[in-house]
Amino acid sequence: MKKPAFRKKSGAGEAPEPAGPAVAAEPSGPARSGRPGRGRGPFGGGAGGAGGAEGSGGAGSGGVAKTTQSLLAAAVVLAAVFGIAQVRPPAAPAKAGTGAAATTAQVERTSAVCPQPVQGLTGSTTLTAYTPPGTGSATGGAGWISDAAAPAAPAAQPTTAPAAPAAAAPAPTGSGAPSAPVQDKNAAPADARLTVPKPGTPATGPAANGDAAPGTGAVATGALAPGFTVTQTTVVTEQRGLGLSGLTCTPAGTGFWFAGASTAADRVDYLSLVNTESSAAVVDIKLYGDKGLIDNDAANGITVSPGSSQAVLLSTLTKGAVADLAVHVVVRSGRVGAALHAADGGKGADWVPASADPAPVQVMPGLPADTASARLVVWAPPEDDADLKIQLSGKNGWFSPAGNESIHVKAGMVAAVDLGKVTRDEVAGLRLSPSDDKHRTPVVAGLRIDRAAANGKTDAAWLTGSVPVGARATVADNRAGASTLYLTSSGEAATVRVTASAGSGGGTPATKEVQVPAGGTVALPAPEPAGLNGVFALTVETVSGGPVVAARMLSLPAKDVPMFTVQALRDDRSTVKVPQAGQDPGVVLR
């Protein structure tokens, strides 16, 4: 099996850089007067200002006259401004609670980064992109996926001095030579690997495969931006590492946490770093084991060039085998997409999803009823130990599994515990919470789960601390008869709406409402669109009640191996809060 090492890769195309949030233009203030005698008049006039009076001949008197007129004009304008300000004094500051409430607006641009396809193993990878149909007013736009590639080199600058400009000619009034076309930054590039035709219909296609394949960048604009999501799925056909690997691509960022990595003998775990930005990024990789932080200079200051992808084998960053690891990716400059892949010989392989930020309570949805074994890995910060309760969410609420009621994690270290067949043939979610509510140490957690076939062959998946689905969350790339949805209420009872989109090749969407009891977990075969052709997306919306965490299991048995992968659904953040603002002419007096 070919192991990845420090390796830089570039693809054939570059995903455009995600745009920042829109900024409202400020109303312009009065022009600032220049200094007399400096060549520019009070409102940006030319050289015929007061300085022009110092010239020779009759030009001086004309300059004085023009200056006088300019000063008089300035006086009139300033008098008007101050007169208005006096008539309309500055508004008194708004009292608390009386200001206008912020409004909600749809996002206009969404981006995500997908890692390099599985390194060192033979398999096939597909990408599926989807935007749920929206109710907003946004129109137009596009959605696409492109291979990460270095930016095009700028055109060479002329080495000789340019010729003297010709005399200015009047602008033509008729049609002249056509101007050079301007590239639309909101349109899909010509070399896009995949484009999304419209909201409500997923698009799917193959990713580049092999050890030289780059990561990809995904962008959606306009009506395709709200809720845009991308799923990457890989089927490994090589006997060593045989399994199903899947993940939901995440936005580029500056910090990522992973729990459940390993450099044990049979494990081949690597970190994929993809830079789809136009500037280089500098990354530090911090590894924590059962003895604390693992020092290694090679893990610091890793430069990821624009449009490049790197696979970093974790075993090159540790001295000897470490069974359980927490990985913290810290981006010192720039932004990257980061993903961690784990392969355990012939026992199974999958992506280890990025965890929610460190928090005192971590909820991990998606434990199937036929879980054969489970291993919990928890990291505590260097500042404090963590004492945590382990609870499962069953049919009727939370309970502690016998023999594994709690876990103690030393400050700055990782602790792990084997939970065995913890679900006991019932679906569940797992929650970690402080044993003492007054001692709330933020932690990061991950859970490895294994499923086994009757012949003893297994596959593995990793769960991680997640967040509620919120108003709406979506996962793409669902197959007929292969998807199961797990819903866990982390508080009060709730009602959610589950919608199956049309298929990528046709079909009619289907919707179903599901009741989730307080503290309980519900599993249901995913509803499927009528006349399904191709793959489809699943969208979960909270209708009423408390927060719900959700996960989707995709099961594709092959070669007598129970291949499966689990992805959590998280709020798609399709809307943003926009604060109210009003004009205040009195600002000129402040």
C-alpha cells in the first residue's frame, strides 16, 4: 500500500476566491477644502487657485478673481451645511431596546473546500453538489466545483517606455471596436468539473482520482448560494483498506479540530490541506496524545502555496506509535480546507469529520443499531482536567451505559475508552457533559464505530461533536435504499420536516414530518423521491420544539464488506443578520 508523505499537488483549475460579506456604502460627507496658495482650490480646483496669483502678467488678476469666487462659493456651501445642522440637530442616542431590529437576508455567495481523494489506495471518488429550493428573492447565479490550481501568472510588463500619448480625441458616438470581454466572477469557469443547473436538483460527477489528484473548491452565487452543500464519497476497491469514505466539504478556515486519529501499527492516517485562495497559507499541526502535546518541528510552519494540495502522513509527525490522537490544525496566515482520513488495514476506513469547537457538552448523533464496537476519544485543554458523564440517547431519553458511565481526561491530554457493543441493538446518539455543572471544561471528542458482517469483515466510520441542524441542514449524495437518517433531540421534544429532493436524473421530491421525543433518538429509512433517477439530497428543517442533531448513514455493501459512512447535518447558514442603519446629517458636527 502506497503511503502518502509530504506532498504538494496542483490540479487543472482554480476555484475562485470566496467573497467577503457585502458592505453597505457610506453616504459621502462634504468635500474637504484645500489650503490657499497650494495649487488646488478649496474643493479640488486646478492650479488656477490662490497659487496662480503668484504667476506673471495678466494671469494673476484672473486667478485672484477665480479664487474670490471659489471662496465665496465655499462660504455659501458651509453656511448651508451648518444651517441645516443647526435646524436639524444630531439625533439623541437611541435608548436600549428601542432601536430597530436587525433584518434577515439570504447569503449571496457560499464556498467550500473538498480534500484530495483518498491517497495511497485504489478507488473511485464522486462529488455531489446541491442547493435546496429557496423562498427568497435572489435570482440568477451559478454553482460549480473546480480542481484547485495555482493562479495564472500575470502578463509580462513592457520593458520599454510607452510612446507619448496622442492628442485626445472626442469619444465616438456610434458603435466602435468591441471592448474586451469582462469575466463574470459570479459565473462558473469554463473548466469547472461540475456545475449545478438550478436549486432543487443535485449535480454529481467523478472527481480526479489517484495520488496526483488535487483537492477541489466549490462556489455558489446568487440564488444557488443559500444552503449550497457538497458531498465527497469514495469507494476503495483495494483489499487492504477496502471500505466507504465520505464527508461533507467544509468552508476554508483558520482552525480545525479532529479527535480519533492514530499512528498505531496498522493505521495509515493523513491530513489533507487544500489552499484554493490566491495567497499562500502557513499551517501548524498540533498533535495531542495520552501524554500531552507531541513536539515536532516538522509540524510547524508548513507552507501551502495558492492552488495547491498537500497530504501529510501523521506517522511522520510522531515519535513512535500513538494509539489515540487529537489533531489541531492552526492556520497562521491565509486560509485552507483541512480534512483527516483514517485507514485501519482491512478493518475499515473513512474520513474523520472536523469537530465542533471545544465545548463542555458534545453530542454525537448517528450510532446504528448494529454497532459491533465503539471507541471514544476525548481531549481536554491544558488549563484544566475534565470529568464527564457518558450518556446515550435511546428510544425514551438519555441513560448511562452500564460500566461506562464516565470518563476522566487530564489537562492537555487525550483519554480513550472502549465502549464495546454499546448500543445493544438500538439506535442511539452519544452525549458527553460535565459530571459537575460548576466544573465545565471545554473538550473535543470523537467516536469510532465499527459494523461487522456475518463473515467477520468490517468497516469503520468516525462520529464527532456536532451542532443542531437549526432552521435547515442538507446532505447530498443519497442512493436508493442506502440512506438512513438518525435524529436526536438534545433537549425538548421536537418536530422536523425531512425532504428528499428530485434525483440528479429525474424524480419528484417527497416530504415527511417526524416527531422526536425529548432526549430520544429516531432512525428512519430516508424518504425517496418518486420516480428516482440518480442520486438525491436530504434536507432536514426544524418545525417546532427543541434542538435536534442529525446524521445520515450511507450503506453500500460490496464484496461481503458492510461498507458505510456517516455524516452529521449542520445548519446551512443560508441567512445572515443585517443590522439596521439610518442617515444622520448631524455627524458633521461630531
